[in-house]
Amino acid sequence: MLNEKMVGLGTQRSVIRELFEFGKMRAAEIGAENVFDFSIGNPSVPSPSCVSETALNLVQNMDPVILHGYTSAQGDASARKAIADSLNARFGTNYNPDNLYLTAGAAAALCCCFNGLACPGDEFIVFAPYFPEYKVFIEGAGAKMVLIPADVEAFQIDFDKFEAAINEHTKGVIVNSPNNPSGAVYSEETVKKLAEILKRKSQEYGEPIYLISDEPYREIVFGNTKVPFLPRYYDNTLVCYSWSKSLSLPGERLGYVLVPDEMADSRLVYAAIAGAGRSLGYVCAPSMFQHICAACASETADISVYETNKNLLLKSLREMGYHVVEPGGTFYMFPRTLEADDLAFCEKAKKYNLLIVPGTGFGCPGHTRISYCVPTARIERSLAAFEALAKEYR
Ligand code: PLP
């Protein structure tokens, strides 16, 4: 007898993986240049030179027994210090190494938070559209996910629905800005209102409601878009960060949980997060990349192509009649589908070798996610396919 839930998770392929496999099959049939795969959010630009230079330097000059050895569970102290210094320089904060717990990416950071915080019966509020793994992570921690429907006009927060969903079981709220899949960035006004409600409701129920800020796209923003730094607005904020996107290192698995001193019982919360990491068997984050990310913590890859792609796609799709909320960041766009059934729409798109992901999986039907972390030439070649698809609905 096996754990049926785990068998299910291990065997059901995600829609995104299905599309990716379909794309590979079509590429073999008609040539890769004729398949417009916008399914996966794998960064398409190389890491900055800081990454390879630091890697080379570490391999040549650092004692390999230390470089490839276990670090302390929360991460190497000098790496945490460098990361705290980088945060302090950029956000005017006063963090120290003990505010940081290094993890294998944002996924592990989130799992440490959910498992560290959740007691039986607890609920975590998530705003649609959302990163689908949240449900897996929250339920894996024995808690319940409560979904707030999307504000499809601007992809900010529907505060009435949010407030109505908070109750004595609410342990935390997850926000993801810049957002996967909408690309939306929460305005300062949204963040202030969110913080005000959380403070008021925490007081009402006599327990902190934690704000978990999942921000792997923090640096990937366009124009003058500013991403408010959430711990500045709400003390009980845990930041889950990752270098997967900003340094184009998704396979190297490095991120952190930031537990600010301003948080209520911050050392206890930190201990719970460390305990969760231990119970999940994470041991420590990848040692070599702790050092690399620490050395490159204030850098980003050259992400300018994402903005070029966003501009081209946004202008072209709008001209064709698609309704799109302009993304403030990330490398995703989330247009309305041209029929209410987003699954049928994305299936139809496959006829034109256009691989886009239905919004239903992100908790937001009637939309489709386009990942434009691809060469600009692919977008240029795909426009005729988007046009042919739109024509079917005119
Ligand atoms: N959160 C969001 C919103 C994401 O889009 C992703 C990855 O795509 C993750 C978390 C997980 O990132 P990581 O690679 O750092 O685990």
C-alpha cells in the first residue's frame, strides 16, 4: 500500500509539462523554428559573468573539502552576511546573518515557511492567479489553501473578498509580486491596504497573521515600476527569495527565507523554519552556490530582452484584439482568452503550433499564460499564428 496522494502527485503530468512534451514532438515533425513554445518559465538569458568568475575562483582557490562540504543548516555564515549586506545596501535595512535561512530555491523556502508555521486546521490565503505549486506545498504541510478570486481588471487584490475570507484559522497570506502568471506588480497602495487589514485582523484574532512574500521575480521589472519591499509595511512578513530568475540559475537551487527581527517572536519563527527544513530533510542549501549567490547577490543577468519581448508582444496582441493587462515585471503575460473556455482556446492554439497555458491551472479561467522568456525572433515568427487564432473568433 502506497501513499495514494504522493502517487498521484508523482504521476500526473502538469499541463505545462504536457505542452512542453507536445512541443518537442511537433519540433521533430515540422522543425523547432515552426513551433512557438511559450509554456515554460525557464530564463532564456545567461547568468552574469560574476557567476562563472566566482565559480572558477572558488574551484581554483577554495579548499574543496570546505567548498563541497556540508554547511551549517541555515547556510554558511559568511554567505549569509554578504546577502544581508546586499539587502541592507539596497533596502536601507539592518539585517544580520541570523535573519537569513538559506534554502534550495524559493520552493524550499516556501515549504519551510508552511511547515514551520502550520498547525492542524490552519489556513493559508492565496490570491488568484497563483503559482499552482502553492496548493501542493500548503497541503503537504497539512494546511488548507483558501483561494481568493482574481481581480481581473488589474490583477491587484479584491479586498472585500480577501477580508471576508479571513477567520480564526488564517495562519498566513501568500503574495507573489511581480506575479507568475499575470506579470502584475502590487502598487504601494495595494500593499498599504493589505498591511492595514492584516494588522487589524491579527489584533482582532489575537494572533499574528503572517505575510509570506514569494518574490523570485523581484528584480525583473519594467520601466519605472517599483516593487514595494514588504517588511517595511508589515512586521510579520517572511520573504521567500530565489536566484533562479534574477541570476538565471533555476537548476542550481538557491534562495532564502528572510525572518526580520521586527517580526513577533522572530527567533521562535526562525527556529520553526529551521526545524521544518530539518524535518523535510533539506540538510543545507547547495554549498558552492551559497558562495556564488552571496558574491553576486546585488547583480542580475542582462534581463533587457524580457522587456523587449513584453513590448513587442503586448503591442501586437492588442492590435489583434486580445485584451491584456500590461505586466509590470516577470516574463509572463496573461491575456484574456477569446472564448470563455480557456482549455478549449489553448487546445485550438495548438493547431497553429502555439503552446500557451490555460489560466484554469492558475485559478483564473478565461485567461492564458504566455511565457516570453524566449528569443525575440520566436515572438516575431509567432505573430502570424496569434493572428490566425484571433481570426477564428472574428
Ligand atoms: N514561486 C513562483 C511564483 C515561481 O514562479 C517559481 C518558479 O517558477 C517558484 C516560486 C519556485 O522557484 P525556485 O526555482 O526558486 O524554487
